[in-house]
Amino acid sequence: MAGKLNLDPTVVAKARRLAERAGGPVVELARSHTTVSVERAVLRLAGVHGADSDGIPWVNRLVDAVRADVGLGHGVSLPVFHAMRTTGVDDITVLAQKAAAGAVRFAVPAKKAEATAARRAAKRATGDGLKVVDRRRAERDRLIKRYGDPQQRPWIYLIVATGDIYEDIPQAQAAARAGADIIAVIRSTGQSLLDYVPEGATREGFAGTYATQENFRLMRAALDVTSKELGRYVRLTNYASGLCMPEMAAMAGMERLDMMLNDSMYGILFRDINPIRTFVDQRFSRQVHARAGIIINTGEDNYLTTADAVEAAHTVTVSQLLNEFFAHEAGLADWQLGLGHAFEINPEVPESFRLELAHALLARELFPDAPLKWMPPTKHMTGDVFRGNLLDGFFNLVGALTGQGILLVGMMTEAVVTPWLSDRDIALQNVRYVLAGAGNLHEDFVPAPGGFIQQRAERVLSEAVDLLDRIADDTLLNAIADGTFGIMKRPADRGKGLDGVAKHEDGYYNPVTEALEA
Amino acid sequence: MTIIRPYGDTTGDGMVQLSFTLPIPHDKRAEGAALQLAGKMGMDPAMLVHAKQMGDGFTFFVVYGKVNHLVDTEKVVVVERDFPLLSAKEVNAVIKRRLRRRLNVVGACIGTDAHTVGIDAILNLKGIAGEKGLEYYRELAVTNMGAQVSVPELVETARAQKADAVLVSQVVTQRDAHLQNTRAMSAAFREALPEGKRPLLIVGGPRFDELMAGELGVDRIFGRGTTPREVASYLVHALTARPTAPPPPLTGTKAAL
């Protein structure tokens, strides 16, 4: 459906070039630093599992122990696998337990032969973890072949969020039966700022359910049953965001999650996580997602909840271009880029619907091969559920008209309650009506040449290019510090999780990064 | 007119609409059950206008009907705004004249609440509904701590910034988290700072009962639809009107808007 906006290809190419120039230094930063969460993800792939009696995972205890002895700058792989050889412990979780009890001293192997041996052992152990990820990916491909993809585009994305995984499961299955193609389990409020991943099946959460490996496994297994029943592969989504982004990615890969929310700047802007921590964690998590065949969902919709959706429309485009650059650099293919955008223009603004159409079409044409994620109105949902349902209908119509890939179903009770069973039913009825009645309207819909929609798209793109130009000159970190996105000022030397960042020392070794970049 | 009843299309007809779900499949009996519920809720006669089964064991109903209840508007207890609504210019002028320094405001979402939309709407330059946020006010020095701030962090920052007022936003209400967090916050400030040194404590969020200020130990509660200008006007009213004295005794009906 490319070509409806008559975008100037030289401007588009310039925008991409600028995004690369703005993102380049950040990639360098990510390549030369590690974080506690990256190292914990490596240990998870190497087979460390479980938690101590306080619920602190053994990966945290092990990383903390290594860090106390030799720092983080060499990575934990060499000290850990060297210690396994010197102590004769052959179970890495047992080693973590011993280390937590203070019974193991860690050192970076000094002799070349020792280092080579530790490296080889680390490679083998993490290789086993990556093999699990590969098997899970092949399994997904097989199941999709067997049960099939959804018959329509956009895929219908629904959220469950009870706080209790055993309540989530029947709700998710019911949502799938009612038409959802993708189930997202919203995380408990606050999880993004936990510097560890909780363990086990959980039944207590606030406005969401904790993301744990066991919860992932339970939900995926339940949706496999439902996929079989429905003859349609139902995808599962969670969040690779917050302080444990790399570990979430690793767990998602090992438990065959299908999509992960993973934005390059969301944690910085909206959770006040340190920018460097975020970029380092993000690169690693995207490399894992690339390997696992997971589709990422980026979070540009969020900018529009704080900034004005008309004035700041170009910041969404800029962020999409940056997200695309970072994703490609990390090895993700276009089909894995669920770039986000949203229907958040104040409905009182004249021509708001035409503006939404122009913005949505711009995203579609800039990223023709990406399954764009189209997010429903939230900011201007007032509690007037009747108007809300109407807005959601227009949102659905834009989604159908502009060929969006993933449609997050809007709830008329947004900003009122967590969705009730009936809210979801009404919302799905709304989607079905629009897709059945106007799902192919895009065939007839061509904006007038030089008309309002084309002009608006052109203007947003040119504003995006101007902003990228400034960012590339000023550096992305400074732009973030100055409040360019979402009006949030986030300097690089502040924010949560900064103390978990370390610059690579000479001889830093990470067997997972090595394998993923091979 | 002080005695009123709901209005459908004729004065005094008492018509209301209601929707709900019952955990049973749709059949005649389910419709009867829906009407029974409506009847017990005071709708008489009740008309079942829509019934639709959802999934296996649930049915959604829409019921219209007449209620006989009367409402006496004289007996309604609400929180009226008890301070003048000022423009940004006026707010700045009053602070300059009375305080002779900038007024320090510290804002945060506390507890596990990650929804900064409320605090940002009030504090961010961008503001909401066409009104600029408190950062726009020249005479207000705003520190926005963002989301998931712990209570001790908040108290410490308030102390360090010599906060005249602390604004706390709470959106998540699951298991009354907003009430528990607010109580913990007000208790911490009472413990950490003597009366008179304590900043004005203000909470806001869409699900607060504005009458609960006293019970929660805060000076003011702002509910849904509050704009930055109202908050700024209140700050000026409350802080410049009490030069040294401790805050006025807290009563439930004092809170405003």
C-alpha cells in the first residue's frame, strides 16, 4: 500500500541517515559497557535458576558476589566459570548458592590457559541456553504452520491484568476465543523498577501480574491448548523493559513468548531509568529477541500521552526511526519491528480524524515491511464511556484504512476501571464491526494529491528530519537530557540503575553477545 | 427546586439506565434474574432492552427503568472551592508580594504507582486541557520526582528542597493502594518534621474521595478533572495566607474543588 502519500524518497533516505548518525554513538556506548542485568541474563542462559529463601534470584546473588570480588568490567562469565573449575562445583546454581554464602572467591583467570578453559566452559553452558531458544523458535514456526496465523490484519491484541496468573489464564483463553490473536499480560505496577525478576507462579500483583519465567511458561502452555482448540496460533506478549530488560528477553526466548514490548527510550523517559543502563540493556535484549524470532513492540504511543499529539507528532516519527536503527543494528528484521504509534489527538481539535489518518499513513509508508502497532486513545478517554466507544470505533477505522499490523483493542472504560468482561466484549464487537464493514476500504482510500493528508504527512516528516538533524549534531544523550521526547528531562548521569553499569575492562568476555553477533 | 428525580424525557419520570453482567448463560431464566436484580435496585418497572451471552457462562444486560427515589439537593454534601481561582500572572504576583521568594513544590507518584499522567498533567510545562503546568509559573520552583518514589525519598527531597508543598499523585487503586500510600506518606511527614515546618500535603487522583483529607492526614485532596491552575491557586491561597501558623485544623469538608 506504499505510495499514497507521495513522500519524497530523498527526504526519507535523509531521515534514515540522520537516525543512524544520531544512534551511532549510542551503539558504541552499548558495545563498550555491560550491566548487572546483562550479566544476569547470561547466567540465566547458562542455567542458573531459582531464588533464595527471601525470593532473591540466585543470578542476582552470583552477580553480586562476583562484583564484590572483581568488579563487573570483565563480565561475570570468566570469573564464574573459572571458579567452577577451581572449586570443582559442576552445577552453576550450586556455585551461586555457595557464593552467596561467602564460600567462593572469584578472580579473573590470570593464566592464558585458565582463561581459555573458562571461556570454553562459559560458551558451552550459554550455548545450551541458546539452543533452548532456538528450539523454541522452531517450535513456534511448527505450531504456526499447524494452526495458522490470524486470517485478518491487523492482528487483534488484548490485555489481561488481574494480578493472579491463575485468573489471567482463563481470562486470556476467553479473550482468545472471543477473537484476540495476541494476549498481553500486563506486568504489576512497579516491576519495571525491580532490579531482579521474581520467581515462580504469582497470585499477587498491582494492576498487573508479575512477569516470572514460571508465569510465562504457564500462560504459554495454556494458550497452546487454546490455539489447538481454535485452529489459530494465539501469540503471547510481555515486557522486556525496566531494569531487567535483558533477563526478560532471555526468559521470553526460553519460554516461547512471541512478542515483547521493548522500546529504546521508554524506560529513560517514563521510568527515569538511567539512559546508559537502558541503551546497554536494550541492545542485548534486542539481540536475544532477534535470535528468538520475537516481534518487538516499541512505545512511541507513550510520548503522546504527555506531549501534545499534534505538536509532538514528529517526535513519534523520530523515535520510530531511532528504534528501527537500533533494532536493525541488533539484528532484528523488519517483520520483527512492531513500531508503535497512537490515536491520541484531542478529539476537540478540528480535523483530528484527518490528522490521525495522516500520521498513521505516514508511519505505514515509512516502514512498509514492519507490523506497526497501533495504540488506542487513552489520554482523551474521559470516563464518558459512550463517547469512548465512538472514539475507539474511529481508531479502529484508521487502523483498517492504513493497514496497521497489530491493533491494541481500545476499551471504552479506559481511565475508569481495569477492563471488565463486558468492556472487552463490547470492544471486540467494535473491532469486528469496523473490520467486517470497512476492512478493505484501504483499496478505495487514496488521499487527494496535495491535499490535507499528504500535506500533513509531509510536514510531520520534515519536522522529524529537522529534529533528527539537531539530535545528530547535539548527540542523542543530550537531546534526551534536554527533554526532547515526551517533555521529560533525563540527563545521562542520573536515573535509576546507574550503579549497575560498568565500562568494559580489557578482556571483557560475554559468550552470549559473542554468539549473537557471530 | 430541591427535590429531584432522574429525567428521561419527561420531568419526574425517574428513568435510569443500567448495564451489568451476570455469571450465567443467556436464557429466559437469566433475563428474569436480571430483572429481579434491577427490581431489587429500585427500578420499577424495569425493562430489559438488551441481553447478550459472552463466552460460555456470562450474559451482559442493559436495563432501562423507573426509580422512585428522590434526591434532596439541599442535603448534598460536597466540597466547594473555597479559594479564588487565579491566573498564572496573578499567582506569580501574589507569591512575589507575600512570600518574596519562589514557592517550592515537590511532586511525585509514590508507592508502586507508575502512572505519572496525573502528576505530569499538573506539573509539566505542557499541562493539560490547554492550561500550562506548574513548571510554567515563574514563581514556582518545581521538582518532579516522577514515578515509583519511595516515601523516605520523598520526605528527604522535600526537606532538601525546603518544599512549601508536596504534591502526590495516585492513580492505581487496586486493593486501596492509593489510600494506604497516602496514609503512609502523611505519617512519614508528621514523624520527620514538626508541625509548622511540615509542607502542605496535597494528594490527587481520579478515585479519591475529596472529603477524606482529614482521615488521610493531608491538607487537601484533588479529584478528577483538576487543572494546574486550580492547584496553583490553592497553593497561593493556603501558603500565603498562613505566614507562620501551623495549617488550619483539618476537617473533611475543607478540601476543595
